[in-house]
Amino acid sequence: MKYIPHDYQEVAAQFILDKPACGMFLDLGMGKTVITLTAIKELRQTVNKVLVIAPLRVAEDTWSKECEKWDHLKHLKIAKVLGSEKQRITALNSKADIYVINRENVEWLVRGYGRKWPFDMVIIDELSSFKSAKANRFKALRKVRPLIKRIVGLTGTPAPNGLIDLWPQVYLLDRGERLGKTMSGYREKYFEPDKRDWHSGMVYSWKPKPEAEKAIYEKISDICVSMKAQDYLRMPERLDNIVQVEMTAKEMSLYKQLERDMLLPFTDGDIDAANAAALSNKLLQMANGAVYDENGKVKPIHRRKFDALEDLWEGANGKPILVFYTYKHDKARLLEFFGKARELNTSQDITDWNAGKIPVAIAHPASAGHGLNLQAGGHIIIWFGLTWSLELYQQANGRLFRQGQNETVIIHHIITAGTIDEQVIAALSRKETGQAALLEAVKAKIRRSKVNDAKDNNCLVSG
């Protein structure tokens, strides 16, 4: 297929060419892979080896399929550094233009090469997966960062939990030039304690100091650029719907008892929570209708969400639906409820969904959240169980709500009244608001007319 880029795609590719280190905060469906590959093609004379770090599903399919799809990229050879250690080593020893590895194996790769690191250009597909400075993948990549001449971070969700997430990501781009050399220094300069344990003094969350947001945006605006799909593409309409269900008084009493006592006794196995995080997890399970006990067995509590799900299914009038679940017991109960539902696991599942062969698909947002184009197969999403992660939430919705979708996308959220579900949906809304401010601050201002000179820096002005 002949590649005829949009204006913003030309500018984005040129931004990568002009900046040895850059963060591309591109919205879902804007073609970040083909943009980056086009830039890599132009850099082949100056770049020796290119490494792409991506989520597993994306590493398996997306980068190689994009090369196969576009005429100007077909000569680029992709080596997939995946599978067993033997398979990964074989791929690394093969001759290729681009080596693609899943992010879980970054530590292994760094340990294997050490100071002999051969990749002078690194692409981090989903930069926000490196948002934790304590994660081994961040620590590993940090070790070899001085050996990398060019680095590109790609994401649509740079600050899923707030601006505190930015430091590790930006550090990998500029080695601390803009936001400081350490996470503690970044926190001290731009944040103040928000929630803390007053007995131990432990801080659980941080909030930006006055004027900190503006200062952070200004610091990173020269190497980070944001583009929102609705500014440049014809996006479908989107309707978000809250479907509230209520537990019976007896069911709610069990929920409240666990919430109050962190313990729900049963003769064959108690349901208990050792700490606040575990309690949050158990309460989410109970809101969905079942919960694991201390022996790992599933305790059914209610079926209220299935009552709502049945109504939504019937209301779809035979149109395909995509249901997102959270826990394994959710998956088992959904498969039993629908009978002929299929989980989206393989490339064939994706092909069949887009061909209209799957009336009901189920998926976990962590497995379907990145790199899948599902808009051809349907336009109705149902969140059976919610996630705290803004990144997973946005990415999962973006599988259907993206360019090429011809129908209004309907996103149903089944919420159990009086439970933690209400807190989760409210938190997702707050996080989305905060992230929107960041993206707006580093948004690219691009002329709507044809870009005559993509190298003209006036095309990229921070808002």
C-alpha cells in the first residue's frame, strides 16, 4: 500500500529526525508505528542498529505487520527477539534493520550485552510502561542509556497517575537534564506530600506545588510533543454510559462487613485482606459478584452485574459486543454466561473479530490494551469489571474508538452502587482530567494546510 501521510504525520516524523531524544505523546490510532518506521528509514545511513521495546502482543505483530503493509517500508527487515532464550539469541544474531523485544526481557538483554550494547537507536513503544523508577526494566535501561545515541518514547498516556509518573520517562530521554538526576530531587522540587500515614510519616501520594505544572511543561516542551486524534482525524462519536446495579441488603451487608473488618468468615475458607491494597482488590471482586477466599477458591456473592449485562446484550440487537473483565473468575463466569463467547488471545481471534465472526468477545484490558486494531469488528464496549489504571482504561477503549470506526462507539460501565466501583470511575475521571492538561501543554500546533517544510520549527510550538 502506498503511504500518503497526513500533515501531522510528516511533522511528527521530522520531529524524530530533528531530535536525538524525543517523547511523542500521540493519541490512539494516529499511526505512531508507521511514523516512527518512516523516520527510521530516513536514518538508516546514520544509525547502525535499532531496538524497539514494546508490549508482547505489539512486539509479536504490530511492527512487522506495519512494514509489510506499506510499500516504502517493505525492505526493512524485522527480527523478533521473543520466545525462549535460545530463540531470542538466534534473533539477535540474525541480520536485520530493527530488533523488536518485549519489555519483560529488557533486563535480560542489558545483562547479556553490558558495556558492549550494540543498539545506537532505541524506540520505547509505550513509554509509560517505564514510569516506575523502582522497576528493574527502568534500572536496566538506565545503565545503557549513555550508549544510546537516539531514543524515542511513544505513548498516548504519559502521566496515567499524575505528573509524578513523568520523571523516569523523561530521564530515559534526556538523562536528567530537564527534570533532574534523581526521583527524590524531582519530588522535592515540584511536589509536596498529599496523603500520608501520620504515625509513621510515610507519604502515599504527592501533589504538585503551585506553579509546578507550568514549570514541568516548560521544561519538557522542547523534546516532547503531543497530538490529539480529534485535532487531526475524523473521529467517531462516543457515548459513555453508566449502568448502575444494586446488591440486595444481605449481599451489601457482606460487602460492608469485609470493608469494615477486612475479614469475611466462611466455614470452608475465610475471605480476608492483610492491608489496604488487598482490601481494595477484594472489594472490587465483590462488586463484580465473586471473590477469592484464603484457599484460592471462588466464593459467589451476587449476579447483579450479569442481570445488567443480559439487558445490554439484548439491547445490542445482535451487534457484536466487546466485554472487558478484571479477574480470572470474571472470565470463567462470563464464558459460562455467554456460552459461545471467545476471548481475544491470538492473531486469528483478532482476524475473526474484525471479520464479524465473533458476536461476543471478552478480553482483559492488559492483554487487549496495546497495538490491536479492533474497530472493524464492532462498536460496543461493556466494562464488566473496572481497572484503576487510566492507561489500561484509555488504551482498551481505543481499540474501538479510533480512526476507521464507522459507528458511534458506545462504552457501557456496569457499576455496583455503594461500592468501590464508584470510587474507581471517579478516580479515572480525575486522572483523565490531569493528563489532559499535560497533553495540552505540549501539544503540537500544526497548520491545517499542507506542510511545505516539515523542518520548519514554527510548526511545533508548545501551547
